[in-house]
Amino acid sequence: MHAERGQHNMTMPVLPSFDLKRNYGRVAPEIREAVARVLESQHFILGPEVEALEAETAAYLGIANTVGCASGSDALLLAMMALGVGPGDEVITTPFSFFATASCITRLGARPVFADVEINSGNVSAESVRSKITPATRVILPVHLFGQMASVEEIAGMTKGKAIAIVEDCAQAFGASRTIDDQVKRAGSLGTIGCYSFFPTKNLGAYGDAGLVATGDESLAKRLRSLRVHGSGVQYFHDEVGLNSRLDAVQAAILRVRLRHLEEWNEERRLAAERYELLFAEKGLAEFVSAPVETDGNRHIYHQYVVRCSRRDELQRHMQEQGIVTRVYYPLSLHLQPCFSFLGYGEGECPVAEKLTSEVLALPMFPEILPEEQERVADAMKDFYDTRS
């Protein structure tokens, strides 16, 4: 991706919200070698590179099976298909997420049921989930938002004795973990199925679209492998109608290189998050800006560094004028999106999610961000609040 550009009145360079070029520079020789290996093999779809990536990600996640696919959106759709979700079924999920979290449900004719979220993490509230369970509930779909896990074990406790699967949306959380009963569990390893996106800007990003599905259930893994190739177990014989959602070997080879560096990069993100919080305290911003909270038991990997702030839209315009790119994840909750109006939700039904949409701002965050760049961000925020308070 090219560097982001904003309209600003300074001679300082634009500070992007993420910088892929810096990261590529750290691994370029390894990436070139991996891509050359695929080009020499002339094996471009699935095959040995994808199988190797699946084995390596399964070992990393501590789960028996992973299945590569074409994107994170497809990972969610494949998970729902493998579980047999369809008309008449309800899937409880969060309204404070990317669109694909809900579209994978409606594509199959099922109904999304939106539970509200926690104010401190943005993750779905277990208590709100509990209140939404009905005899029609087939799946609960928590999202590990911005790089921090939701309380899957609490949700799992609600499904005991019920035919309800848990699908973890880990699109923003590959490498995040949670300590449960003194055991460290990776995002995606607690539910029935975990779904991952390797979009280029993710902590573990490909150089194009790519995704992954993880499960400890062998029969589900077999079905997922069939569904990603048009529902075919044996070539040209189709047990059901699946998708064309195969993972490219080039992307798998790139991801294998990047997986080796992921822990280091995630630690660098965590250090950058600590620096932001120290800067906010140093510059007296606590009255106006709430730093993200790492909830008990979690290891947050800061896919995004999202603050809550007063006068968000004005602040964002000010930051753009200073050449600092910020982003809003998300400006409109899913339950209020026009395409889901048929579900009948109105304003006020998920009040915490609606509050967050008016307050959240993602600041520049990537492993290579420099302390002086973070200071520039904090100074720009201080300047805004000092001149307008």
C-alpha cells in the first residue's frame, strides 16, 4: 500500500496510521527468497506451501487443525457453512465490528442478534449475550476487537448442555492470548472454530487477501477443507455447494516468513502502547482521552491503538491538519447499518456500542513507530485540547 496522505499545513512528513514499507524493509530478503521458491515450483494454489503454513499456524495456536482460505470474510462464511447455519437460525454477535462479522450470517439466511459491548474494551458483553440466547440460537460469534480477546470462557459456560457453537472472529487478534485457569490460550483456540484474516495491515498480514480457519474438531476440519474447494472431497465430485476460497501458495510462503517474526512485532506494539499511555499522563491528556484498557488475563497485541476521546471529529480534523493520519473504527454500529434495517433495530438498543462510535479514534500504530512520532501525536492532541478547553 502507498503511504497515506492528508491535507495539512505543515512541512513535516505525513505520519500514516500504519506503515507497511518500514515493516517490509525488515524482512525483504526473506520474502524474496520465499516468493522465488514458489515461482520455481510453479505450484500456486494450495499445495506444499499452504500445507506447511497450516502446520506452523496450528502449532503456534495450539490447535489440531488449520485450513487456509482466501480471506478473513471467507473464513467466517466457511465456519458458518460448516456448522450448517441457515434460515431460522440465530447467531448472537457484536454490533461493534467490521461488516463481515454480520454479513456471513445474513448470506446464509440466518438472523444476526446483536448483543451490546463493554465500554472499556469494545468487546461483546457476556451478560448481554446471556440475555439474547433463545431456542433458535445456533452460534455465538464474539469478536476479539483491536487485538484483545473477549471473555470466551464465560460465554462457553452459557452454552453447556445446549447445541450452540462458538465461532471466534480473530481477524484482529492473531497472536493475542488469554490466561484461563493458569493456562495461556491463543485467540481462536477456545471456541468451536476460530477465524482469521491476513489482510495486509493485520499484525500477521499477507501481501494480498488471505485467511485461515482453525478447529480442534476433525470432522469440521474435513468439511472446511471440502467447502473451500466448491464442496469437493474428491476432484470433480461434489458433496455440497461450497466456495472457491483457496489460499495462494505465494501468500502462504509470505505468511510463513512473517509468522517467524510475529512475536517480536507484537511485543513492539505493546511497548508502543505503553509509550502512548505514558505520554498521555505526561501531557495531562487524561481528562480528554481514555487509553485502551488491557482487561484482566489478556495479552493485548494492539492491532489498533484505539482511544476514546471528547470532540472526536474535531480532533481528527486537527490531527489531519498536522499531517497525522487517524481512523475511526467504527463510525456506525452494525445494528444501525441501512442494509440491516430489516432486522428492526433502532437507536438506543445497543447504547454502549452507539456511544463508542462517537468517541473512538485509532492513533498511528505499527511495530516500527518511533518514540518521537508518538510524541508528535501526543503533542498534537495536547495542542488541540489546550486551545479549545
